[in-house]
Amino acid sequence: MIKVMMSTSLVLFAIAIAVSLYRIIRGPSLPDRVLAMDLVGVNLVSGIAIFSILLNTKAFFDVILLIGILAFISTIAFAKFIERGVIIEYKRDR
């Protein structure tokens, strides 16, 4: 029974990623696209975790950590870009 629920949740995560990809392509504004990219990262982490449970292995934990870190950093970088127009500011003392 638990394997059926896990498989169903993987299908639902795949559907959620597909809807998020549609929002990335057709998003009305840049913040909507950034939010959709963050949602894709969260759904990928959750899907890989469930896949790891189904296979009864711990091999994917490094991948989960890497995707989580990259999704967080990219969300912060895009948020700074939306707010300021640049990601890294160079201050000159002249």
C-alpha cells in the first residue's frame, strides 16, 4: 500500500513540475518566474527523496542536498537582481 502511495506522489510531483515549467515559460512577470523556479527545486528535492525511499537507498542524499543548495542560492540571486538590477555590486571609493 505504501509503495502505491509513493508512486502516486511521484506522479503528482511530476505534474507539479510540469505546471511550474509552464509558469516559467508563460509567467506574466519576472517574480512569478522566479517563484516557479523555486517551486521546481522544492518539487525535485521531494521527488528524489521519495524515489530514494522507494529504492531503499541513501545514495541520493548528496543529490538532494546539492539541488537544495543550488535552488536556494539561485532564488536569492534572482531576488537581488529583481530588487537592485545587479547581483554583485562593486563599490568604488573615488
